[in-house]
Amino acid sequence: MSNAIKDLLSSDVGIMSVAVITAIIVMGSYIAWFVRKHVREEEAAQAAKQRRN
């Protein structure tokens, strides 16, 4: 296992793989947060609209 990590972190391809995986995780987290935020806002707006009626 130690050799695998050493190879991963010491080669150009390995470092780029780690960078891409990290970027995908960060972007996915941001998109999930963004969608949840807007869903909550829409639900709140819908509830306020129903309360007015």
C-alpha cells in the first residue's frame, strides 16, 4: 500500500489524478449545496404564497 501511495504522489499522472478527484468532489459539493439552497428558497416562497391565499 505504501508503494501505491508513493507512486501516486510522486508521479505527474498521480498528482493530476488526485487534483481531478479533489476538484470533482469540491464541485459536486458546491452543486449539491447550490441546489439545496434554491430548493429551500422555492419551498419558502411557495409556503408564503399559500399563506397569502
